Amino acid sequence: MKHNAVSIRPFIGAKDFTLSREFYKDLGFQESVITKDLSYLYTEGIGFISKTHS
């Protein structure tokens, strides 16, 4: 089976979305806000999707 995927991005839910975003940014991750409850956090070629846990 041939795949043409460029990347796979894991998803990490957060009970306190604001605190989680700040934690990862303090570690050096950059943030790309997708919606008010969803962000892509990335650094040095790796990244993940973070969403508020409802």
C-alpha cells in the first residue's frame, strides 16, 4: 500500500488549555492558533495538535 502523507500530527487534549499552551510555549514551542479551542504547537520539525478537553 502506497501512502503520500507528508506528516501525522498527534492530538493532546488539555483540561486547562491556557495553562497547557503556556507550558509548551515556555519549553520553546511555537504556537499556531487554529481556533479559540485548538492550536498546533511545534518546534524543530516536530509538533502536535492541542485542544481544550470538554
